[in-house]
Amino acid sequence: MNIITIDIGTTVCKVRSHDVTGRVLQEYSEEIPTRHPHPGWAEQDPESWWESVLKGFGQCADGETAAIGICSHRESILAVDKEGRVVLPCILWADRRCDCEARELGNNFGRDIHQETGMKPDPYFSAPKILWVRRNRPRLMGKIRKFLLPKDYIVFRLTGMFSTDWSVASRTMMFSLRERKWWGEMLEYLGIDPEQVCDPVDSDTVVGDVTGRARTQLGLPGGVMVVAGAGDRQCEALGAGVSSSTAMESTGSATNLSISASSLPGDLSEGLLYSCHAVKGQYLLEQGIGSTGLALRWFRDTFRPPDCESKFSENPYRVIDREASRSVPGSNGLTFLPFLMGAQATRWNPGATGVFLGIRLGHGYGDMARSVLEGIAFEIRAAIGVLVQENLDPGTIMALGGSAGSGTWNRIKADATGRIYSKPRVTSAASLGAMILGANGCGLESPPQGSLNPVESRFVPDPETRDAYDRAYRTYERLYSACEDVFRG
């Protein structure tokens, strides 16, 4: 028997078939189009996710499928009517249109937002997006039967059932973390009826079997179970074996630095975000650094390498790696702030922008490429500093996501942060975590977690680069401080 997983990422939909040892049998991926109708806006059509899922199942499904595990990006929000038809395009986590609404919620609820929900009043989260819809699309509110997170929409298309789980509910800024229920005061302020949100369940709960119509579309036999699934970061943490001593740093479109805990402190640290883990009884302590991978993609699409033909004859990210490796630690004095869509943790400054400092005639493509990689690594270093302040110093960082495939970037991150970086066998660990949830839900036994995803390579900080990176990091922090007032204006 095997498990099929669906991973709805911000930029790519991945469908994979796994056996119970975690081995990938078949896989399919397709880029998901994102619309930017106005500056700062980012939307997707949920139908595009379903179309990608159908293609993926055409390649991966067989008669041995026992269950389906699902994960997705979290804070993005969409809405459907009583027939399950989409009435509101998915407003992505990266969408910044609701900055005023986030400020309003922050002013109205103050510190209670973070202490109650574990989140911060930022456009990143679902609550201010819903408030924007209420203010700017009031006619839609009466048509909305359910607000859904991305994976929950796919579960609905598979089963016909509305559901959610603790992990994504706790990332909406509408969920009471300690009471483990929707925060009534916030729902009332947003103008949401409690019936318009789903009751959360454990991530490995079986929501239902695939419906007859969906079975026909997907080419599946009868009796295939669908579990509730979890957020992509929680699934990554599950698939990578994150613990209280081993953190994960996952960089895809954005970067997430996470460590797990079995309980919450009496007073939640302002420097951390807290959410429910996909593992029962556990919490994930997170810092989300926005638009990191998106910044690298912007660089890829905007700047041409010296040999322009190479951009088209090989993977452009390999070109970036090669050219960046020809520069030196500190990028020959070039510094980059990676805030192309505002700053989340640790800065929480939605007005922050990207900045290059120190450009001279002698700088080339490799210096600029390396400064982008280093700028993101420095922001990760700042996030690690927050963990250290809370006595949560991780001994090892697990490198996950698309960036983990870059040896050059892993080396830069290890040297710039002064932490050992470990690369596991499966760096797209969200699908592996979704597989574990699917296996648990349908009662299949899988091997111990450590054997599912062993470490393949380690990057130990090079002491010879320490002084150079310490100097470069001080410049990075001074640059942000110098720009902060300008950003806020």
C-alpha cells in the first residue's frame, strides 16, 4: 500500500506517491500562477491547485493507494459559498494590501493578539485579510459559507467535507492558542459568524473517503482515505525530526526558522510566533522571514549573468551558485537587505524594502548574487539570536526547502550564522511529513522517524571566515538601523 501526498506550495504544487518507508515512487510538480493585480497584492485561483492535483494524480495514482496526506501554505485565505464554489480568490500570505487593517487590529487588541493567538498584527496573517474583504468587498460577506485555508479547499474537493486542523487554524490570528478554540472576540470584530470557520481536528484525523466524482477524476479505487493534513511548516518539522535541540531552517518562497516545544511559557516572547504542531501535544515556535526565496527569484529574473547564454542552457540557480562562489565572504563590501515585500520576524516592519549598499564600478554579477545569499543568511542569523535570547539555542540547523540543494548557500549560511547546517536526505520534508500523517490516519506502520530522513551532509562553520562575516553582519545591522525611519515613513 502507498500514500499519495499533495503539497500546495506558494509557487509549486507537488504530488508524490510514497511507500510506507518514505521512499518516493512517483512525483509530479507544476508551477502555480500568481496574480499581482496591484502593487503589493498577491492572489491565486484555487482552481489552478485542483488542476495541478489532477495532473499529478494522473502520473502518481495507482490501485495501491491507501490514503492521501495534504499540506499547504497556511495564512493564505479563500472563501466558498454554500455550493463550495470559490467566491473569493485566495489572498496569499505575501499579500500586503491589508496593512491598514493589521494596524487597526493591533491598535484595538494590543498585546492581547500575541498573547492570545501567538501571532503578530501583520498583513501576513488571515485576520487582517478578512477585515479587508469586509471593508472593501462587503457584498461578498453574505455569500460566504466558509473561509478556508489552501489545504482545506483541496480536502473539500476530495471529500466534499469542510474541515481544518489545529496547525493552520493557529496561524490565522483568530485562534486562542491556550484554549484551543476560535477566539470569539476576534471573530466578532471581523464580522465572522462562527459557522463560517471549520472546527479544528488533529492533523492525522481521517476527514472522509474520496468521493465518487473525485475518484473518477483522479483515477483512484474506492475506499481511499483523506486525512485533515497540516501546514507546510508543521509537516516539514515532522518530516525533518525537529525537536527542542534541533531547529529547521526552510527556505522556499520565504524562510521559516522553527523549533518545537511540549508546552507554552506563561508569557509568550514577543520575538517568536507560536502555533500548534502537527504532532499531538506539541507546539512549533517560529520566525517567518518573508520573500527570501522570492528575492532570489527576483534576482534570477532581473539580472543576467556574464554569459547570457548560460542562463538558458542550464539551471539559472546553478549559475547563481557558481558566480556567487567566485566572490568572497562579505561580497567585496556589498550588502543586501532582503525585504522585497516588507519585513516579518525579527523586524516586523511592513514598510521595509530591499536595499543594495556599497555598489561600485568594480562589483560584478557574482558579488551581487553572493550579497543576496548573504543578506538572507544574515537575517537568519538575527532570527537565531532571538532563540538564543529565549534560552532555545539549537545545536544544529536542519536545511530544508529548495535552498537546501545549494551547497554554496548552505556553506554561506553555516559560516554567516556560526551554526552547523545539516542536510537530510529528503529536503522537501513537507511531503514526507504529510505522508507520515496519511500513514498514521489509515493505520499503516512506518519506520522510526530518524530512519525515514537521515542526515546526508553537514556544513561546519569555517573559523577562517568568522571575522569577515562578523564585520559584514555588523554592517548589515547598521544598514537596517539607518534605513528604519525611512521605511516607516
